[in-house]
Amino acid sequence: MNEGVEVWGGGVNTWECDEMGHLNVRFWVAKSLEGLAGLAAQLGMPRAFTQGAVSTLVVREQHIRFLREARPGACLIMTGGVVEMGQTDARLLLVIRHLSGEPAATFQLVVSHATGDDLRPFPWPQRIRDRAQALKVEIPAFAAARSIDLSPVTPMASLDKALALDLKRIGMGVIQPTECDVFGRMRGEMFIGRVSDGVSRLFGETRPGPAPVEGEAPKRIGGAVLEYRVLHLDWPRAGDSIELRSGFAGCDSRTRRVMHWMVDPVSGRAWASAEAVVISFDLDARKVVDITPEAQAAYRAQLTPGLGL
């Protein structure tokens, strides 16, 4: 199977890691978007993400799987390719691997070929279509959706709906100039980054884990995300207000399903929405742990019926 072409290489800095001791989700996404620029260059669009670019690639949707954590000092290598291409859109695949070759994270990106100034989609030129054929890849099993349905969906996110469903506010603020790209729009990793900053307001300061064992020290339990589906619905600019609303959509012995919406508290429209499959994580053993039946019941009591993207 064609694994694609190398589009990025780098490493993990200590300051990119969070309280769990591994690369924070915002930096996984930031690196993937840098890799997207590398793939765009391979497609014949080397200036797609430069100021004044006539055409660019706009990320409409992301599917992310985290397969193996990356800790400070780790070396990472990213490959990319084209899964399929429509008239104005495409599904792309990016795979980040450890130096050993083991997959660390995968990204399926649905992108539009669009004008740089107003994001108006327009058809791919033939030269890019020709190049895309040479970059054709298939989605390997480890990058395929596992716990999240990728079927087309009509987004339900809005401020009015969030209020009606009594979704918890986990963050609010204003997009800063430093959070924007060369086009003046919010960078793609900032939605996930803001979710990461506020999610403890939803889960609480202590993540659930297995029942304590008499005579043993309590386990240090953190949290991690296994899989994400993200919809980018609009792009805020510097100074635009944002509010994050979240709720639980499912729970079992190992995972919780969470929905996150980023909305504009002024107009009420949605900027982005995401579905996440999250786990509790033993910070010493570095592995997934079960949560007690009591904790499961507590989460199920908080489920929001009908909650989606």
C-alpha cells in the first residue's frame, strides 16, 4: 500500500506537552496543519498558505485518531496523500509516525479548494488533479473511523440550541491576533486548543478510574482523547467573541462520548463543533483504565438526549 509522501518532520518540545505528560492535542493538530501545507506543495500549491494567496485549502472537517502518545523529545515524521478528489473538495490523509515507524496519530481532512480572500470553492485545475493521482493513497485500518460515524451530518450547533439543551459553558473569550493565520482567520488548532483549556470544567478536576485496592496507593488518573470528528462551520477573526458549550452523549466502562460546540455569543451562530471519544488514563502505567460502575452511572445521569454535532 502506498504510504504517501513525506510532508513534515520534527519533534515534541516540553512546552508542547500538558499535565498528562504528553503532546497536547492542539499541537498534534498544529503539526497536522503544517503537514497539510507540505501536502499542498506536493500538489502544486506551494504558496497556498501565504499572505495574498489566490487559492488555498480550507479545512471543512477533521477525523483524528490518536494511536500512541508522544512525549518530550520524541521524533515525529508525517506522510500525506490524497484519498479522493471531487470537483472542488478532497479527502486527504496525513499519518504521523514515531521514528520507529509506529503510527502515532492519523488525520483524515476534508478540504475545499477555495479563494484565499472569501473562501469561495472553485474547481481544481487539471494539473493538480494529475498530481493527485500520483499521490493517491488508501486509508489503512489504523486510520479508519473506529468509534465515530463519519456519515454526512447536518450540524445542529448554535447558541440557542446550546441554551435549550442546557449544555455546560466550558470556556469563553475573544479570538486574539496571535491565534489567527495569514488570512486573518482563526488557526485550525485553536478550537481544539480552547476545548482542551476548558474541558476540566466539564469533567471536574479528578478523572474517574478503577475502584481503589485496599493496601495500594491510589492511582494517578488523567484523561486522553482516542478519536475526534471536527466540523469547521465558520472562521472567526481577531476580536470575534467565542463561547464553548459541551455535554455528554454516551458512556461505557472505558469511554465517554462528548460533544463540544464553539458558538458566537453575539450572533448565536456556530463556529465549530466536535465529537470526542475520551478515556481515563493511568499516568504511571501509561495505559487506559476502566471506570467504576458508580462513575459510569453518574455520567449516564448527565447525558443529553439527542446531542450531536
